[in-house]
Amino acid sequence: MVPKEAIAVPEEAYAEVAYTPDRLRRRSEGECHHSRKFRTFAAGGESLVYRNPSVDISPMHGWQHNTPKELREREADPAMARFEDPEYRVDQPLRWDEECIRFTSHTKRAFFFGMARVLGLGGLFFAFPVFLATTTFLAIDMANQARYGGFFSNFFSFHGWLIPFIAFAISFILWSGAALVQRFSPYFAAGMQPGPMWELNRRTGEVTVFTDPSKKRTAWQVEDVRPFYEFDCYLLSTPDPQGSPQYSLSLVHHLDEVQVRLVGMFGATQSHLEQRANWDMLQRYMDVSQPLPDFPMLEQDRPADPTTREHDRYTGRDPRFWRDMDDATYERYVEAQQGKINALYL
């Protein structure tokens, strides 16, 4: 732990109401206006605690999908360079950097291209082989039972040969068409809604809920803005189709019916440990008295955050610590992180 007095952060770096754990004592008081229905669906799970100081931990999902190799590939991709431009990121409805975490969902167009690619692959690797094998068996049977002509002439003249090749053609068109659109026009294929659903801002310490991100005329219209420290976090549990519990997080204002469902950004998991790690990671992220969580995805953003920059300068942290790491070393850090999560929450 680096002494706070060793980190000199300019007062103007963050808003006056930016979050630090001591602000929890300044929560507004009053009557809770949560209806029974709201409590059931938004705050019906276990209430998770605030930690002071916050813990430098992060869920395993962020480690598994942001390996050093993947980070280097993104860094070398010219199409990804635009995300380094702060001016470009300002109006992006999906964002996660040193300033804010902002989320929006996909449109029906993204679902269409995703399903087309999945169905195409299913057709190529399952339907086509099954149809081909079935047709071959029937053609052999017909050729063996034919009274006239040779075996091969009857075999190849079997009228059912068209079926597997139609299945192959349809599957290939679905898969290749969707893959080409996703490859050469990823933003069109992704089909993000025109506006964000919510935002957690580290610089201001505020939680913003937007009105209706699905329509251009209502996109970016703010429905509510509240301080982060006025929200409680709930661990929700819902059954999947097989009856197994699926865990997700919900941020709920402690007095009013204002909710941020975090399941879109962090997903639902069968392990409650992942969600507890998500909550502690969020506290660390929002706490401007401490540096950003130190995990691979946020490494390139660390120099842009004042507290984190001063912390890294004081400790001498390598700015490319994760990005230049070899695979074997990274795997050891991944195992250590999983052990840290197990020790903290089990």
C-alpha cells in the first residue's frame, strides 16, 4: 500500500463530489420510496458491503479475454487506434477507460448477424455431414437393389443428392455472409444502440441513468444523476433454463427507485465469486483516492488518470507490465488472481 501523502494529485483533477469511501457518511437521509415490486426485482438479493479501503481485485472474465497477446494485437491494429483519442470516446455509447464505464446494449441487427453465423457453422459442421451420410447410405441401398444398370450409374443418379448440397450452400452463405459483414463492417454488424443506458463516472463520482437509448430522438437524454455513494449493490440470483442459479449485480439508490442493472456489462455467472469481485473492482475504480484496478484491460489508460499516474510514478511500475508479458508468466498471474478471489470470498 502506497502512503497517500506520497501521491500528489492536483485538486482540480477530479470533481468536488468524486467518490472516496469517507463520502458514505454523507448519504442523504429520508424515507425509502421502494415499492414491493421494485424491491423484489431490483433489490431482492444479498446486499454487498462497501470496503474501505477498496480492494485491488478484478473478475476472472477480464483476465481471460484480455491476454497480453490480445492486447498487443489491438495495439497494432490501426482500426483500434481511434479508441485512444479522447475526443472520439466522448460520444461512444459503449466505453470503459480511466474516466468512465458506460454501457449500451446491442440491437436486433447484431442478434441477426450473430445467429446467422452460428446457424451457418451448425449447418456446415452438423447438418451437411448428416445429410451427406444419410444420402450416401440411401444411394448405396438403391444402387444395390436396382435391377437394371451398373452400381455406380445408379448410385450417382440417385435423386436425393441435391439435398446435402443445398444444405451446404445455405449454411455457407449464412456463415460467410455474416462473417464478411462482421469482418469488414464490425460497427454496422455490432448494431449498438445510438445512446448509452447508464454511466459510472470516476472523474465526477456520479451515476447517470439515460432515458431511452434505442431511439435517436431520446438517445443521450438523462433520466437521473446521483452520487455513486448513494447506491447499494445487490447480488441477484435467477434460475437458468436448467434450474441452476445465475448471479448478477444491481446498483440501487438507497432511497429512490433508481437502478443500474450491471448484468449487461458484466454478464450473469454461475459463480457468485465473480460478481463479488466485480463489485469490489467497481469500488476501486470509482475511488479516486486510490489508483485504478491493476489488470490488463485498463493498463493503457493508467497514465491518463491523475491518481494512478502518480501512484505508478512513485512505485516505478512498468507502463507495459501486462502488454509485454510472456504467456507462461501471465498464466501464473491468472492462477494467483483466482486464488486471491477464492481466499477473499469463499
